[in-house]
Amino acid sequence: MKLISTLLLSLFLVACSEKVQNLGSKKNVDLPLYMGAKNDYVEKNWTPGDKTSWEAQLKSRSKGQDEYTRVE
């Protein structure tokens, strides 16, 4: 009986342990946001590294979220 309870307790403790969750390498942390990703998933009207096109995209996105200016 003591062996079974010890095995159950150890199984319970192993099941409750949590693995370390690291983000991995921290590259490009100190780059400005408008530098962005250079891949196929970025917006078509935005060129990475261009601050004015970044700000234009932010303005156009925020217009779609305003309930007063949104057209249905």
C-alpha cells in the first residue's frame, strides 16, 4: 500500500511540473516597429523600413475600427 501511494505521489508531482518556456533568441528587439518583417505576409502598400508608409497603414487600419466612420 505504501509503495502504491508513493508511486501515485511521484506520478502526481511529475505531472504537475512545468517545462521552461523561453522565447528563444531575442533578435531585433531594439529596432523600430516600422522596420518590420520582410516577407510575403506584409501589407502590399507598406514597404518595410519606410516610416511614412507605416504611419499611413496605421491610419487606414484605425479608420476601419471607428464605429462612426465605418460603412456597412
